[in-house]
Amino acid sequence: MKICIVSRVDFRDPIETAQSLGWMLADAGHEVVYEDSVASELGYAGVSLGHPSFSADLIVVLGGDGSVLRAVRMLARQIPIVGVNQGRVGFLTDLERDHAGEILAGLSLPLPVEPRMRIMIEHDGVPIGSALNEAVIVTSRPAKMLQFETFIDGRKSAEFRADGLIVGTPTGSTAYAMSAGGPIVDPLIEAFVLVPLAPFMLSSRPHLISSSSEIEVRLVSSKPAQLVLDGQMQYDIGEEASLVVRKSPESALFLDVGRSFFEKVEQKLRLL
């Protein structure tokens, strides 16, 4: 089986773990390659996740949730992925470092895979990007509120003022959306999670919307705003912008290691 190792490169510990894990997997008979930035640190020839010719049976990401999100975004096409927690909580990391090598060394094809819904976003009719966790609209000016209108399948559903708005996925329900008071959603359910950030009226509540719908968010205030995808990609969208969010046709693929989602969430929440 061909395994690609991706790691944070801003700390030495994940790099050293990548090296030792690679040796262990190679000794178990797997073909091991390293993502470009990791390979550069280790003195190897690397591979680019975004290259059209890139292929692997599994991507192993050493880091936290941000590292997993980065790897998913880099991929030219989605490939099964599993995170090894090197961060603090890691809702997207299913393996802990002490047991990862043993579990990964024993894998064989076909791999059990769990698809995870992603979203794609258009700004004023132009595709701007995709996200696994969420798209967040916030004001460019601190302590200023934005006014939103939301439409579901072309029909107006709400109008409200808030510090911002999260349009997330079930996977992202345990990220920013949970911190903002949104529900925890089983990732096997495909739906949009809409969560206003600090709304002016208490009647502006989180919504769970079918993934088959098209959501349009209109900014109707004169304050400039920003769009942030998965906490990593940031875009200035100006004033009175229109954003359309749809389900992406390509899901992220996560290795199913047999852990119950709600058991994992309960264990992770204890670390907060």
C-alpha cells in the first residue's frame, strides 16, 4: 500500500515523528512517500499533493485539525486521509501518536472510508473556494455588526444583524460553530449548519438545512466584510456582497478507524 506522510514543519517533534513513522511503515512492507515540505526537512525527494499525477492509497497527517484541513485543501482529488494528533484536541485526528504506528502498519486494501461533506462558495457569481469545516463571514472592522439576508432555494428565510455568520458542515459543527452555540451534528448526516455570531436579536438562532438546498447570503449593510474558509483562506468581499453556498460534488474521505463519533467527541471535549 502506498502511504503519503504529511506533517507540520514549524516544529521539530512532528518532523521526527514523520521520520520514525515512515521507517516503521516501510519495515511493514508499505511504500512510503513524503509531502514536499516534509521531504525537504528530511532530505528526501518529495511529492506534491496538488499535482494532477499525485496518487496514494492513504495520506497520514501529523498535526492538529489545521494540518488536516490544509491537506484536504491541497489535494487535487480527494484521497483517504487520517490524522495523527500532534495538537491539543484534534477533532479531525482519529489516531494518537503512541498507537498510530501499530494501527497504520497493519492496514491493507481496501480501506474502510467515511465520506465527509464539503461546501463550495461563490462570491458574486464567481467560484471562490471550498471548505470542509466552514465558511465564516465577519466584518473587517472590529466591534461592528453586519446585516444579513439569507435565502434558501431562492426564498428569503431570515434577516438579521450579527457580528458574523457561519455556514458550516457537520464535520465543522465541532469547530467554530460549536464555540458559537451551534449543535454538534453527526458527520454521517449531510446538512448545512447556519450559526449567527453574537446576533443582535435572541430570535436569530442556528439552523440545520438540507444539503440538497442552495443557500444565498446577502450583505445589506455598508460595512466591509471578509470571508474566511476553514480558518485558513481569507478574502475581502467588500460591501453588499452576495455569497452562494452549495454542497461540493467531491466529499473529503477519512479513514474509518472504528471509533464512534460521539465517543470521540465526548473524549475530546474533556480536553477543552
